[in-house]
Amino acid sequence: MEIPFWILLPFVAMLLCIAIAPLIAEKEWEKNLNKFAVSMVLGSVVAIWMVANNNAENEFTHKLVHQMVFDYVPFILLLTALFVVTGGIHVKGDIQATPKVNTLILAIGFVLASLMGTTGAAMLLIRPLLATNSQRKYTTHTVLFFIALVANTGGLLTPLGDPPLFLLYLRGAEFTWFLSLLPIWAFVGISLLVIYFLLDTYYYTKREALEHLMHDAREQEPIRIDGNINFLWLACVVASVMFINSGYIPAMGEEHAPIYIKLLREIVLVAIIFLSLYTTKKQVREANHYSWAPIIEVAVLFVGIFATMTPALIYLNANAANLGLTQPWQFYYSAGTLSSFLDNAPTAVAFHSVATGLPITEGVPMVAGVQEVLLKAIATASVFFGAMTYIGNGPNFMVKAIAEESGLRMPSFFGYMFKFSLVVLLPLYIIVQLIFF
């Protein structure tokens, strides 16, 4: 049965709520109960329609169940594991905020983003970075580059790095395949770090008052890390995603395998979550201002996204040939544009569905059921363009909020775009397309 276009509207409405509601109804949208209500209403409309319009093989019901059990559950449990584990690591200290030191912190965060996720790396390092720069006057540019480097582009190398990559991993991309994006990752990372170092050097030498720099030099505290046991649990998370899959455990891929075998990786992740909570001192999480609210927010929003996305994916796959997207650069800019203003995880999945619906060309390398070059374009754009706005990726708003709590004045939604992303990031992303796609 063909998917009618109108049943895609709940998915569109879900994404528009995420993009627009924080801007026009901030106080109401802050409540996770309201987000959950929106998810349930829109998701129920889609679920009822799909069940009511099944064919003899119950195809729609099977696709909906698969989407929720084998996509949503692994997705949210991985994010929860990374959230809990990284929330148990506390970095504190205040070292001299020279351009070299700031650039080094950003570089470390850029690398860590692929190992512990962009959210984990951002939450781990943003407060130490702000403390280090607390004596300096000109620090807003440092936070903006932190959003680009640590909260977004750094997460390109593994499925742990950013949610869209994990969803592509679930669709068949090998864990190590993402390392093929290393040249793109390195090019953007080095470029942004060089631009930042030159800009910060200008502010440090030309704009900062001498008294501020002397104050910064006097007030220093050595870097200290608490909750080290969580580095072990982080290694366990990485190993679970790498090795607990059908490639290493064939039984997980068998159609009639028991549910506990199919979800073995997720069972292990749940165990890691409890081990991290049990072995981490309460004071460490308190020092991180740890709260369950952010991960609950992700869970209630994405249950609606995954439910409403199901017919949209079927529709896009069936109508891929009519959309006019065939070239890598077309996928790059299309996925990038949507990732800038909507959530980048469903964007990646949507364009993967489009790519799977295209005719297969003999001799062209394929990964996860699509041409490899198209998958590279989708993955890269989904991660990179998430930095174009505050709403492009979850950590962006979190970093902004923490910076403002510390007394830093951050640009508005459009100020961020006109003062930073359109003048710094977009030209660099265009260069990436010209070189690699």
C-alpha cells in the first residue's frame, strides 16, 4: 500500500515543534511533560493509522515495531549510557587562559567528542573552559568555537560521536567505517583551531587589559579529575558498540533469535549505567550539576520523532527517484540545510532512506545499502551543519545556557548565525564540499 502524503505531516509537525517552540513558547516548552504530550499525540496518530492500514502481512505494524524496538531503544540507551558515564567525570581547575592553552582545550574536546559523544565531551569541558577564562573579558568567541569543535564537528569519527552516526551504524555501517571520514574531520578540525588561535591571539594581545591578564596569571588552580572509574565504564561502552553486534555475534542478526539476544548490546549498556551510578561518588555528580532532565528531554522527544518518522522513511524510500537527489553534493547541502534547523539525527535517517531508494550502479562501492560517497556526504553534513544554529544539535543550547549562567553574554539565535556560523563555518563547509564531494 502506498503511503499518503498527509501522514507525513505529524513528522513535520514534530520537527517544527522542536525548532520553533523554544523560540515562541520557551517556558511551556521547557517542561518535559509538555514535550511528552506532543510526542504522544503525534505519535499516536501515526501508530493508529499504520495499524489500521496494514496489509495481509502486517507490514506497517512490523516496520513500526522495528523502528521503536530496534532503533529507538538502542538509540536512547546509548545516549543514556554516555550521559551517565560522562556525568560521573568531573574536571576542575583554573589555569592561565593563553591562546595556546585555550586552543589545546578545544583540541582535546574535539578528539574526545568521537569517543564520548559531543554531548559528553561538551558537558565535561565547558565548565573548566569557562573557569579558565573567567578573568578574561573577551571570551564569547571561545564558547562559539567550542560549540563548533566540541559540540558538533569533533564527533564525526565513530558512531558514539553524534546521534545521526549511531543511527547510520544501526543501518549497517561498520563501526570502523566512520574512520574513513578522518581526512574531512582533520581538515575541519585543524582549520577551525587555526582560525580560533589567530583570533584569540588578537584578543589576548590587542584587546585584553593588562590587569585582567595579570589577574589571570595570579589566580591559578591545578587541573584535577574526579570520578576516574568512569573512564573504565566509558571504555566498556565503546567496546559494547564495537563488538556486540551481528558481525561478531551472528545470532544477534537471526530473524527468530530471542529478544534478549537481539538486544544483547542494550542489556550490557543498562548494566554499565547501573555500575556507573553505583561506583561514582555522589559529590562528583553534584559538582557537575548532574540532572536527569536533559536525557529525559531527549527520550520524550525522540519517542515522538521515531514513531512519526516511520511512514516518512517508507515514503522517501519509495519516492527517492522522483526527488532529484542523485549527486553527493546534493545530499550534502540538503542534509546540511535540514540539520541546521531541525534535528540532525532524523535528518540523517531520512536522507539514508532516500539514498537506499536510488538505482544501484554496478561497480560502485556500497555501505549500509547506499553508495558509499552518498553515505559520507549524509554523515558529514548531518554532523557538521548541526553547528550552524543553536537548535541544530542538542549540546549547542546546553553550552549556551551554561555560559550564560556563568555571566557570559552570548549572541541571540540570529546573532549566532550572522556573527559566527555564516561567516566562519559556512565558507569552511563549502570548501569541504568542493574538496571531498
